[in-house]
Amino acid sequence: MKLTLTLPVCGLVLAAAVASCGGRNAGNGSDSATFGDMPVVAERVHTPDGGSLIVAHPEKSENVRDLRLSDLADNIKIVRLETSDASMTGEGMTWITGNRIIIFCDGEIKQFDLDGKYIGKIGARGNGPGEYYIAPYDIYADSSAERIYLVSYSADNIISYNYDGSFAGNIPLAQKMQKGCIKVDTEKRIVTAVAMCFEGTKAKMQVWTQDFEGNTLSDISKPWLEVPTDFSNELYSNIGGNAENFSYALFRISGEPDSLYECDGSSLLPKFTIPTEKGEMRYYNKMGSLYVSSGFGSPRQVSENSYVIEPKTPFVVEPENLRGGYCRLILDCIGDVDAGTGWIYSKSPEYFILNTSPGTLAELIEKSIAERGVSGDELTKLQDFQSTLSEDDNNIVIFGSWK
């Protein structure tokens, strides 16, 4: 019987957001810092293709540092989603794209504007026109064309919707996409796609461009990036916010050592890595200009055939000066509140996103007050904010674009 591993792509984001920091943080102290205050923790190694690879060394970081969200992100918003019978949602996968907040939870996709006003549902789960298989894996909204594009798990087509959520037609994919992300230029009728490729299948392209008829215009295929047929593997890319030099990174459930790659238009070039032992699972991503990575603890069984893998404290590197370390994120838009270890995970990696219920956010505030010794004016500020939270209200989404 195959066991199911729940990874930091959906439900684990919530678990991580309210968990105390794992990994190296226990007993190591906590210091507020900017990157200029942090030690040099990486080196730049020249590669045979004439480029360079940043190799980080986590052992050079002894303390866990606090980083303020306002130092890392612009245009930070605290959005209280509209509360109504139709609009209620949960802490599921969340995208910020095309001036929309889009949330998949409990089998439904709901969309809101950036002020939290409920717009309506997008599609439905099923096999009919406008319906998706299992769940969306990626969603991209083109605001200029007022179109929303969705790829599900094991997709043969991109499903397109009008901005009101009604079905607008399918775009055939140039190859089957088990898990993948897209960027769509509606006016030029061009799709740029990235995909996780399984070994032994016909799908060999990790990156390609295509037209709306499914004809391949360009492609990049790297056989060593193929993974065994196991949906516990994951793909991460910031393609939704980057037309060029977007990132490509795999989470390998087998723990095979790997890197974060960037696409230069003709190839995937390794740009960031951390030396690991085989079997050590590691996540890589790029947030704005920063490289981030997180290791994982041992799988924790949550039901007969299901396990959760908890992330450890994220390791962050600023690529210009190679400084960084293990970092917590402080939600200073609210107060002295620790965002938890899940702060680096986002379905829209160009954004920090925390989608939380009022009750969960109240618990996060209580935890920070107790563990961080908050007092005085800062305590009053947090308590005043906490008093505005009602468990009967819809979720709160906090987001900002990484600098």
C-alpha cells in the first residue's frame, strides 16, 4: 500500500505557520538583524559553463536571526476577506496574481479582489468543460486580458476562465504536465511553462514555450532533472512573476542532492545549493533577490497512511554579499509576531503570503507574546489588533511583494 506524504505545498503551510521554529533555533538565541549584520555564509564557485554557483554553508550561522517583513517586502497589505455564506474559505493554497487573491480549499476555488471583496468561484472539480482534475497545481491571471489560467495535476490542457470565473476554453499543452507552472501572454498567444518530468515517460521538457494551439516554440530538456514517478516530489518556480531568469527547483522525496536553477532562455543553470548528505530532503526557492532553503524533520504520522514532514528554520542568503543565516520572519505590520517556519512557502513565490483564520492568527499572537516577552506599547498594539479578530469572520490574508 502506498503511503501519502503531505508536503509544504498546501496543508503543511498552515501547520508550519503556527509551529515553533524547528531545526537550529532551539537554544541558539535570537537577534534582530539586517543582512549587513550577518556573517558571510556562502561562497561563489565558478562553473564550467563560465557562470557561477553560490554554495552556502549553514554551519557558519550559529544564531537564528529575526528579519522584519517590512525590510524584505513592499506593498504589504492585511486583507480581511469578505464574510458571507458564499465567500467563506479556509487556509488552503493561495495565489496573488493579476490583482486577485485566489484560494483553493475544500475542493473549491474562490477569488477575491485585493481589498478582500468576494468575486466568485472559478470552475469546479470534475471531468467536464471548465473542470479540473483533483486540484489546481498552478494558477496565473493575466489582468490586462482579464483571463485566468489553471493547470491541474496530470494536465493535458491549460483551462482558461473569464475574470468572473466562467469557462473560456482550453489550451492544449505541448506535453503532459504532471506538476507544473505557467505564465501566459494572452495578447501574443504565448505560454511559457515549467514542469516536473517523471523518468520513463514521453514528457521530457522541463521548460518550454508554445502557442495556443500546443505547438512547441522552444524547449529545454535536462535528463538528470527527471524524477522517479512519485507525486510526493514537488516543483517550485517563480515563473509567474518573471518573464526571464525564472527559477526552477525540485523537492526530491528521495533526498537526492540538488540545486536551485535559473533559466537564461536557452538552458537551466545551477545558481544556489547547500551541500547535503544523500537522504536529506531539502527545499530551494528564490524570494525576490534572496535565495532560501529549508531542511525537513522526520515524517510524522497523522493517519494510517498519511504523514506530514515538518520544515526546519529557513536558511537565507543575500547573493550580492553572500551574507545570511537561519532566519525567522517577524510580521511587524502587526507587531512583534513570529510568522513561523512556513514563511518561505508560497504558491506565488514573488510574494510573501499568509492566509490564516482569525482564530489561528490570534493563537499566533498569543504565542509570540508569551515566547518573545512582548510588553509595553508593543503589547498594547498586539492586544488592540487581537481584539478585532472574530472566529466568525472569514480568513485574513497578509501579503507583500518580495524586494
